[in-house]
Amino acid sequence: QVQLVESGGGLVQPGGSLRLSCLASGSIFNMDVVGWYRQAPGNQRELVAAITRGGSTPYADSVKGRFTISRDNAQNTVYLQMNSLKPEDTAVYYCYTRYRATASWGQGTQVTVSS
């Protein structure tokens, strides 16, 4: 199990951008899945975006065309570029990795979109 530390959250106005980073304590090269989830108050945790071992990049319908997930295996880091942010994107964003049956979660970073 790897330790995951997210950064890059904060307060941004509608239409603005943020880039989240997730630094893993170990290699992410062989992970089956790396990705980002989010959870807003009163809501269930939902998948935002992921990268699978096969190279697929599923996105939540609500973020398609606005968010981009990427990874840097050499830096053991997963990124989430978020553009054209909306108030409904406000949530705690969690980094996630899975290798076989072992899943790891970060502690979360708050993203607040408000004017």
C-alpha cells in the first residue's frame, strides 16, 4: 500500500482553473488504476477521472471536456487539471490507486468554487 498526499486545492472563482497533484510514496508505474474521486457534503464519493493499466481514461460525464487527468511515473505523481470550474465542482478531492486487491486513498484536498 502506498501513501498518497494531495495538494493544489483551494478557493477559486467560477470559470477558473486549478491543478491538483497527488504524490505517491512508491512507484505508480505498475498500478492497475490511478485516479481522482470527489465527495461533496451530503453526497456519495464519486469517480472524477482515472487512468487504467490499459491506458483508458474514464471521466465523469459532468467533467468531460473540462478536466484532464495525467500521470508522471518518474515523479510518482498523478495530476488533475481542472478548467472552467463550476460551483457544483465544490468537494473534497481524493487521490486513489489500486494494485490488484490493494487500494490506497489520500487524505483529500478541498476545492471550493465560489464568487
